[in-house]
Amino acid sequence: MKRRAWLTLGAVVLGGGGVVTYAVASPSAGPGATGRAKRPVKVYDLALKGAAADRQDLARTDTSQFSMLGVSWTGATTRLHGTAQVRTRSTATGEWSAWRDLELNVDPLEKPGRGVRGASEPLWVGSSNGVQVQVVRKNGTTAPLPKGLEVNLVDPGVVTDAEAKAPGSEPAAFVAEGTPDATSSSTPADPASPSDGTAATPTDGQTATSPAPTDATPTSAAPTDSAAASASPTASASAGASPSVPTAPPSTVPQPSIVDRAGWGADESISPEAPEYNADVKAVFVHHTDGANDYSCTDSPSIVRGIYAYHVQVEGWKDIGYNFLVDKCGTIFEGRKGGVGLPVLGAHTYGWNRESAGIAVLGDYTTTSASNAALASIARLAAWKLGQYGADPAGTTQLTAGATQKNYFATNYTAGSTYTFQRISGHRDGYNTQCPGSSLYAQLPTIRAWAAGPVQGLKLTSLSGATASGSTYYTKGAITAHWTATTPASLIKNFQLLVDGKTVATTSGTATSVGATLPLGSHTIAVRAVHQSGKSATSSALNVVAETTAPTFTTTPQLTLRSGTVNTSAVPVTLGWKATDDKALQNVKLLSPTTATFGPTTTSSSRTAASGTATTWSMRAYDYAGNYRTSSPAYTPVILQESSATKSGSWTTRSSTSYLGGKSYSSASKGAALTWTFTGRSAAWVVSRASSSGQAYVYVDGTKVATVDLKSATTLYRQAIWTKSWTSSAKHTIKIVVVGTSGRPTITTDGLVYIK
């Protein structure tokens, strides 16, 4: 059942004895009522006071709830040369804000009716219940301030179920009846109300006012996003529209999602005049609405309603001036009625409305840049609208001036003459205003590039399943390509993965990766991005080799003894190996008895090994593709004590915990010898060393191979001082002979270690 609304009137007494009235919008008690009040849009006008010609004020005044305000005056063509400043009191905190300037340099209307008022830009201030105003004439100006100065307060109300459930959406408690010259002008304007200058013949009516605002409860509609929706005027177009309604041409790019007028709660009864249409759209002018940037995007429908009410009920226009509005979260709102897909004549850029559309971003972008979400939506909207007429968003066009004037850059325009404009221009390009703010104006090249294509900043960043060595990636076959682009995903049709220049996979414009399996061999990998316009961009290519051949150990991991301190539980060893790959060896890993990773050119590592126990030394060689081979030989270090040797000559047994096994042999007799026989692949002679230690000859398999000096500045025990290794295990004999060095003939030996 359709909901109906009614108004309840009541009264409260203020502290000073004054009586105030209030109006509360309530749902009917019928089926379907939510039990929560909805509140219509209301506009309150408070006259400014001041006898002086150079200043008018409004002292701090308690008011009903409002969220937007501006200053207006009698006469649409009258300019206010000076400053208008406002302060407001927050309903949330009760604190007064700092003084804020209102933007006064607003475009005049091309054909204003007699009842149209001059006005500042509206300023969104958030929920407030108090206001203070001061208007001061510019220094050096002799003309008086305009007549009929007043501050206009807009309460955007609560008109949808979603807003009714939002915090802070309760109706205003009251409006002070005793406030000087306060009236509410939210009653729909008479059909003969003044035009905003977009009709062929300006009307000549007066804005109607009423102390009791009506209650508008439009049904919220979901945003449209289909070609069918743009083929004809939306449902929000007036029933009295001109019979010469054009047909919406198809666009070269998809229509973005747009919240229609019902969706943001437009009260169509206050704007009964039919829309008027241009022949086409040659350019798009970008604006900002001024006001705070810290609004919540849930407030955006309220801000749009406030601007609509301000344009119609304060300034006396036929409708909101902008064709579209965009908030900082990127939501697009339908502005002036007549059909989002049609070339609706707006009132946004003085002298240039006849061949353009206007897009306004909610907020002030004088010193703050617009969000990427807002820029992306402007780009999508401009590309779609211009695409209906085959226009390149990055190009230029010729526009015919509708008025003689100067723009912000002091360029002179003469009515009836043609001038070159960017297809996507800023408000200041056509009119002498700072709009859309210096920061947003500086972002227009980005908007043009995003809207026109191709995709900007496309870069293939990495390949999962592949590893780079220098400038080449290696894989076993399955890879996932990852990329980035600076153009927003909403403007990208798709991405294509190219292998050797041919498309092997296609994914959506929101994707950032896609997988593929490569055949064996060398390839080039690139990503192509297709813009919604059809233009494509291709990333730089990466070289990729797909291969499945595992590395090989040309030298099996081997364990050999090295010099160092020997313990009964651990002996010093060197682990040696050599691995190669037919493409590119990445590393070699030690898997057991401990773990370590070595680079591709490393072929040895100093380790320790447990004696008396067979230990597996497992190593694995990896290539960059991820192929690998494992080799796992086992080795056993064995300690042969000195007592196991065959002795000749005179030897003395010594005992100490510093010796291997607690004992050692010592001899100062020249020619005394010890002989060990074993089967192994590496051997080390273990001794004690001191400053008085002498020398010994070393014989291997009967051949003298070395003379070893045991002398040391410091006393050392269990030292592997001489080592010998062979390529394979075999039976060997090691013989130690005392040299009998003059002055230090003694040697002390702990034993022999070998690896089998």
C-alpha cells in the first residue's frame, strides 16, 4: 500500500516567553507504515538587517534544523561586490563553527525571469540549528549592497526509508516563530514561476511561499545501468515535457550506474516546467559545488536535494542547474530532469549551456584534490555522454558563445562567435570563476586520459610460478601473470594475456591476474588492456622459458676431513659438490643432517660430522623453473686412537681430559713411528701443539708426503693438523715418524680420523 503523510502542528514556549510552532511529518497508520517519521525538504528565509549601505548582518539566531545555506538578494542580474560570511551551530555538538566565506561569483542566467534572485553558491554545513551572517561591501566599491538580502536555510529532510533509518534523521524540533522575517518557502512553485533562463521565453511569475511546508515522499528507485534506460527520458521527467523530445543516441561506451531523481528524493512538484533539449552534447563542463568535503557519502542524496531546493526555491530556477552530480565516493546522481540519455539543456556554465552538459562534484576542490572514485565516475560519465555523439573525450571542439564575457584566464568571448574548447573542460574555461577549484582543474588531464583511453600505466609486475634470473623468467609451464594499471577498472573492458603475441586468456577489467600453461620453449609474455572505448594498450613483454629438465650433480656430495679441533662427538669436515643445469641453476640446498641453502656457484661448505655413526648428507639442486634433483650419500667418520697404531721406537702414554679418549702418545726419540691402516676416502692426523712441540714426517702408503711442524705459540689439543683425501674409498697406510727437532724434539699425538 502506498504510504501517505500528514502534518501535526503543536507549540512550545521558549525560555523568553516566546511561542514557536513546529511541524512533524508522520506516516499514516495504515498497513505498510514503518512507524518512523519522514521529513520533507524545507527552505527558511531570514532577512538580513543593517541601515548602512556597506554592511548587513544577522545576529546569532536559533533556527530549525538545516544542513545547507546561502545568501540571496533581489534581482538576478545584480552582483554582490563584497564578502558574505556565515557561522553555524552544530546540532551534534552545540558548537559554533568558524566564519566561512560563501562563493559569490556565480554564473548569471542567460534569460532570467523577473522573479529570479541573485544568490551565492549554496554551502553544505551539516546538521545545524543556529546561524550568524555578515555581508560586507568590497572596499573601494561605491554601489550599495543589493536589496532584499536574506540568508536561506535548507533542510534536505528525510525522504527515503534508508535515510529514515540513519542516525540523526529525526525531524527538527521547532522553528522559532519570532525570528525576524522568517518564512518557509517549501511549497511547490506556481506553474508560472520564473524560468532559470533555459526556456525559449522567460516567464514572469513570483515564487510562492507558505508557512507550512508540504511533505514529499518520493519512492526511491535503484540506479539504472542499461542502454534501455538511456534510450528515453527517465520517469522523473515532467509529464508536461515538450512534444519534441529527441531520441537518445547509443553511445560508444557503456552507461555508468546513475541514481535517478526518484532515487535521491526529488520533489517533482516544485519543478513543473518541462525540460528543454539541445541538439547534441559537444563538451562537458566539470564543476564543484563548494562546501565541506568531510560529508558522509550517505549524506549525498540530502546534499543533492538541498542544491535542488536552493536552485528552485531560493534562486527561482525551473530545476537544478547541473545535468549530473558526483560525490566523493563516485556515486553519480541525475541532475536536471529530462532523461539521463538525452541532451538536456542545463544551467551550469554561462554562455555555453546550449552545446554542453554539466557535471558537478560535491565538495570544494580549491586546495583538495578530488578522490580517484570521483574522477573515475566523471570520466565514465563524460565518455558515455560524449560517446553518444561520436566525440573523443581527449579531443577539442568548437563551441558558439551565447554571451559576451571573459573567462577565469581573461580570454574574451563574443556572443555568436565560435571558440575551441577541450571536450572535457572546467567551469573556469567558460566563465570567470575559480570553479571547479584549482586542484580539481589540475586533475582534468587525468579525467580526459581515463575517459578517452587507452588504459594508462599498464605494467606486468610479476609472474607467479616462474622465477627470474636476470631478464629471463623460468617456469615448468603453469604461470600466473600479475599486472597494475592507473586507469580505474570501471573504465576497462578486459585484459588479455599474450603469449608470443597471441591471446591465450581473457579476463575482466577488474582483474589483476590471470593464469596460463606455457608449452616448452622460449616465449614472450605481455598483457593487453582493452579500454571501454575499444582502444588497447600492451605492456612491455617479459622473456619466459618453460622447461622440465632437472639439474644434475656432476660431483656427488662428498665429505672430506679438514683441519680444526676434533671432539669425540664431532669432527671438522668439508662438504663438497658440484651441480649444473641445462638452463639456469638457482641454488643447492642441504636437507640433512642439517639444513642450508647455497648459491649456484658455491661448491663446498665447512661443517662438523658425528663420529662413529653413518650419516646421510642429502642435497637437492634446483633450477629457476623449479625442477630439482636430489643426491643423498652416507658417510661415517671414524676415530682411531693412538693405541690402535703399530708402534716402533720409544713412546710414552699421557693422560688428560684434554686428549681424545683421555690419553695420548708422546715421543722425543728420533725415528720413533706410529702406523695406522684403514679403508676410507679421507684421513686427518690429530695432535697436541705447544711452543716446545717438534716435527714429524708423514708417509702415505710408504711414500713420504709431508713434514709437519707441531710448534704453536699457544697450547692446543685435539688438532687435525694434516689431512689427505682421495676420490674414492680404498685401503691406505699412514705412518708418523718423529724427526727429533733440535731443542724441541717431542711430539704428542692423539690419533687418526678417517672417513669411510
